[in-house]
Amino acid sequence: TPCRIGAVRGVEVIDRILAGGDTSSDLNLLDDLCEVMADASLCALGGLAPLPVRSALRHFRDDFTAPRRGPAPGATEDRRCP
């Protein structure tokens, strides 16, 4: 289904972006993947899960393409996502 497969593929693409790979093509792929998930999913999860990702791509695209120079401003090494 688009939501199950799309969510897994989305995480894989985001991991590649964070690793510093070919960001431009991965960002386009991620945007396309989100569009397919939103359009083809029959459940609310699949239709709504891509919205925050697409919003981040639209409003904060530079944050995805900026070179990695350590933690984000204001972040410390001891802060982790649960």
C-alpha cells in the first residue's frame, strides 16, 4: 500500500539526505513520494503523513541542502529525540 511502502521509502530517502548524499535528486524524490502517498492512499494516515514533510520541504528547503557543520544552532550533544 502507498502508506506502508511510502513511509519506509521516505525514511530511507531522508537518511540519505542526512548522510550528505545527492541532496537535489533525493529532495525531488522525497517530494514526489509524498505526493504519491497523499494522492494514492486510501487511509487518513497515508494521506496526512506526508503533509509535515512537504511543508518542511516547501518552507525550509535550505535546511535540507545546507552543509552539515555539527549540531543545529542552540542544540547540544546531550539532547536527543526519544
